[in-house]
Amino acid sequence: MFETWELLWLQNYWWGVVSLLGGFLAMMLFVQGGQALIPSLGKNKADKTLLYNVFGRKWELGFTTLVLFGGAVFAAFPLFYAVSFGGAYFAWMALLFVYIVQAVSYEYRTKKGNVYGSGVFETFLSINGYLAPFLIGVIIATMFSGSPFMIDGTRHSQWMASTRGLEALGIPFNLLGGISVVLVSRVLGMLYITNSVREESIIRIIERKRIKETIITVAFLGAFALWIFLLPGAASMNGQISIESNRYLHTFMQYPLSIFLPFVIGLGLFVFGAFRGAKIGFWFASAGTVMMVFSLLFSTGVGGAPFYPSTSDIQSSLTTFNSSGSRYTLAVMGYVSLFVPVVLGYIAYVWRSMARPVTHEEIKNDPFSY
């Protein structure tokens, strides 16, 4: 099947796969959002332990999705992987570090013989709750605003900033992207708690917070989307790359079914789920998050457009044309991609296996509680 596809179709297919996995990664940040909320929701030690167990059962799935996303990028667009992961080294290492901190904190928070106390690891989990979605949001935003790198004729890349990715923190557009993802993760976290616990005291606090935070989140999402539509972007024409005004708005209009419609529907589902709350709100908001992030990422590279602009040399900007593997590699890996639903199915299976509501009594009787 895949061996009969033209290279352009294979490149667009894989960019769609990467964009979809990026959407699932953003959705799984509800764990981080929930962790950031725990100090304000748990009014006593028992409630905090309850909430840490709610999210402790799901954090591995988010890390699995991150690894799956990175693997897909490496398989399909090795030059992008090399430029971004190798060039923006400090940014990616910071992201991986906060994920490691999360794993260690869940493992040692209540471990017997913990000389630091649970409070230290709870602080680490709060840091992960804010930094992980913020850094992911900033990294996603650089796919619109660009990064300082150059590529020579031998496809050797050079990062032009000694700060190795941390320079992205000095761009207001990137900061807005990071804050928007943090806010989305918090709303998803609140909805997941509502879906997973039966403690009325916690639910009441969430109900007081949810509407207010949803309004703030939608405002930031709207501002971020509007900025994207007004942003000049790199466009490719006859092998040459140039700056085009409102490039991303034009792309949304050019692909109404595959980009514009998913974004509008996704935003509507997110807003509906966030305001609806109850048990079903989380699922509507999660589906909306996946669709919004998919459409944003897909819009950057569809049709061979530059999805990773270079601010140092516009002609070095990465497109699906110049950064992908060979036709043979993409075709072979296309069959491998058919196993992506298997991994997502594993995540769904594990999710369902641990989907029962968490109670104080259950945690007391569980020797492996977090």
C-alpha cells in the first residue's frame, strides 16, 4: 500500500501522524494541570494523598505519549529531529528533566525511609505541573515564530544562539503559547478530578474555580490563535522560501476541512466540556484539545510549507520536503505507523483498568499508593 504512494503523499501522511500525536500529548497534560492544582484543592493530608493517587495512576501514559511523539519525529523527519533536539538542547533537556522529576516524586513521595518528607516531592510535582506544559507550549510556539539555526549544503545544522533553545523564552508570542497550554492543562485537570473522585469538599472547590479558569483559558487561547492568524510566516514557492503576511490564516482558509474545521470544532468541544463539567466534560474537552493542537501543528507543514522557520537564514527553514526521510524509509515506516493504534489501544486499556473512582478507603488499604 504505502510503497505505491508518491513521496509528497507520504510526507503529508507522516506530518499528519506527528501532528495527531502532538494533539494526544497536549491532552495528556491534564496530569500536570491536576498536579498544579492539588495544593489549592487538598485542604488536608488525606485529600492531597487522594489527589496524588488520582494522577499517579496516569502519569506514565503521558510519558509514553511523549516518547511515541519523539519516535515518530525521528522516524519521519530526522533532520527536524536533529536540528530541534540537538540545537534547542537546553529547552528539551529541561522538559525531559521535569518529567524525570515527576517520576521520581511519585516513586518516593510516600516511600518508607524517605528522609526528605513528602512535602519536598509534592513541591517537585507542582513544579512539573507548571513547567512541563509551559515548555511544551513554548516549543510548539517556535514552530510558528522560528528558531535561530542554519543548514549548509551537506545538511549539517548549526544553532546560532549559545542559549540552545532558552532564547525562545524571550519572545512574547512563545510565552503566550506556553501560558495557554498551562491554562488548558489546568482545566483538563479539574475536569478529570470531577470525573475521578467523589469527595464533595473537593468537587465544591473545583466548581468554584472551573468557570472562572475556563473563561481565562478561552481568552488566552483566542489571543494565541488570533496572533497566529496575524503572524507573518515562512512560505515556500518554487523551491524558494520567503516571508508571507498572514501565512497561517491563508493556510487555514486553504484547507477548510482538514485544518480550519477541526480547529473550530475542537475549540467548541473544549468550551462545551469545560462549562458542562460532570463526568462527560473531561471527554469532550480532551477531544477538543486533540483536534485544536492537531490543526495548529498540521497547518505549519501541510503541502510542504516551512513548519520550522529559521530566523537566522530563511532558506534554511525546514519543510516536510527537505527534512523527511527517503521515500523508501517513509513507506516502510508507514507500515510501522499502523501499530500506533496498538500503542494508543494499550494506553486506553491501562486507562480503563484504572478508571474506577479513587476513595480514601481504597488508598488506606493499598500498600502501593502514591
